[in-house]
Amino acid sequence: MLAEGIPSSHRELAQKLRPFVARRVPEADVDDVLQDVFVRVQQGLPGLRTQERFIPWLYQVARSAVQETLRQRARHPLAGEHEEQAQLDAETSATSDSGLAAFATSAIAQLPSPYREALTLTELQGMTQSEAAEVLGISLSGAKSRVQRGREKLREILENSCKIALDVRGGVIECEPRQPGNCSCSGRQD
């Protein structure tokens, strides 16, 4: 028997989650994200310890599914969705973006423990800084400081390894290693 306040049907859950998801992803992706949420809920439900935390947990699962969808869309933009110039920019920088993202992930792993944990939770797993603070067992201001310092240290690592050129919107337009084999941002091995 489900606790009071927890919707008892799939349809009720979908009605609660649809507006939340629709505000964050394109309309074409809403049903796919909802399906992904329900698959994740089905897989994770046995691990849920208290029924009172079901709704916050459900929204965390939804946030995670939304973030994953947005990451996938950024990695693999659909050709018909962009104007001609945006499509050209995406094609020329796709290799740099994906290579830099992979390198950034490995650079995060090189950070000292408190910064690595904070950036992994917020940047890679899509948690808010407030949620990360709770997971790490520290204050919100402490989590914000760790994330900020971690980003600074990550930037230093990236700038020391690669020459990165950004466009006006902050997108990577060029990335090349400072030394051969020192950076995988270019997508090629020198």
C-alpha cells in the first residue's frame, strides 16, 4: 500500500511530471523523457528507503533524465532544428566539443577530492548545488565555494593543456593541444 500523498497511478504521475519536464525540454522530447523517468523509477524503486521521500526522489529522477536528454541533444543536434549558420557551427565544432567534454571529465577526475566530488555531482550528474551540499553533508555556502574553486582549478587544467577558442556565446570553436598527446580535445591523437 502506498503512503498518503503518493499518486497511485502511472497517469497521475505523468500528469504531475509533464509540466515540469515540458518547461525544460523541447515539446518533441517530453514523452521520451517521461518514459525514461518511469524506467528509472521502476529500476530504482526497490532502493527507496522511505515512502515520504518518494515525490522529491521522483523529481530528482526527472531532473536527471532531463539533464541527460539535454546533454544528448547537445552532443547530437538534429539537422532540421537549427538555422543554416547554427548547423554549420555545430558541424565544425562537434569534434572539439565532444573531445573537450571527454577531456574535461578526465580533468575533473584529477582534481583534489572535495572539488572532484562537488563538480561530479553538479556538472556531471546534474544536481543543484543545494542537492550536492546535502549529499556531501556540508552547508550550501560550502558547496558553492567548492564548486566555484573546482571550476577555477578545472579551468587551469584545461588552459594549461589546450588552446581553447570560444565564440560569443561561449561555445567551443577551436581546441588544440599545447603539446602533442597532452589533450584529447581535438578528437585526434597527435
